[in-house]
Amino acid sequence: MTRNAFFLSMTMTLPALAPDASTQVRQEAWTPVVESMDRGYSSISYWTYREDGVEIGGGRVSVEHGKPAWPAELEAGESFDAATVGKLWRLGNNKWTTLDTNLTLRFGERRVEPGIYYLLIQRREPSEWRLAFVSPGSVMLHLMDAWAAQARPGEVPVQFSVPLRHSVGAARKSELDITLALDPADPTKASLAIEWGPHRLESAFAIEMVSPTFYRESGSKK
């Protein structure tokens, strides 16, 4: 079995089946893969100082992701549509793309509680793009790699999803890039942008900031 940026291979064999036997897959051996790779990272965080001058954090939102190169075979619009319409896309390569937040977020009416989420892209219809959230606990027990999003989409337990705006422009990203940004006029208003090749997906969201007095009120100040 060949391996590329989107696959982690394992050696499997299929047993000979007797006429009345049930179909099974016998796992003979794993092919171990050891890797180091450059991952993308973007974050928004809040900081202030206690009365004694110690710097304290007021929360962080971050996204960490693989950076697959834009493939030439997707240059034709029909090829891109064939690869994405009606599909669940893993949004990256190797390990899951991860959103980590200890602050509550709001994408429109959807409230996203503090926690860690795996992110995927859903494109049910040509004009419908959505950012899908998966609970890590729901896939970890099944040893489900992020490739399952495309290989076995029906088995991926999407927790919820939020709409994304899609556009195609002249600017191009040779590698997948995901960035978080803040509105300069309002530190509670943010945006998430996903760029790959000529395509851009984006969504605005709100961050529920905590008060700088949080440490005093919670008894955390020493």
C-alpha cells in the first residue's frame, strides 16, 4: 500500500472465507510510522497584570493543523467539486485539526463551550459549506484517525456544525492555512479563515471574555 500526505498505512490481510463464514478482516500487523512535521498554529489570548505585577492570562482560543500542499489535480473546478461536494473533508493532514478553547465561543446562535474539538469540513451541497465539530472522546476509543472523515464518513460522530462563507480569489495559498483574527475595534469579535489554493472559507464568531477581576473573585490570587 502506498502512502502519501493523507494516508497512514497499515498491513492487513483478508482470510479465505468458507461459504458459510461471516466476512471478517484479520489484522496481522501494524506498520509503524514515526514522523516529525511542521504544523500550523494560530491563537487569540488575553493577558493582564495582578496588583503585584505578575502577568496573568485571561483565556486562549487556538487552532492547530496540518499543512497539506494544494494539489495540481484540483485546479479544475469540476475536480474540486467532485472531491468535496457531498463529502466530509478532514481539513488538514496527519493528526486531527484541533480547536482548543478555555473561553466560551458563539458562532451565530451556536454556543461552543470551553473544551477541545476536532474540526472537519462538510459540503453537503455545492453552495453549502460548514465547519464540523467532533468530540475527541467520541473517536479516541475507536482509534479513529482523521482520515476516517473521508474514508468512513458515516462513522464519524459530528457533534454540531456552523456555516462557512466560501469565496474564490486571485490570491493563492500553496499550503493549507487557518488563521484566527480579532476585530481591532472590539476584542470580543473574532473570525476564523481557512485558505487553500484559491479557496477561502470564513466565519465570524464572538468570544465571551472573562472579567480581569476573575482571579480575585475566584480566590486564585496568591
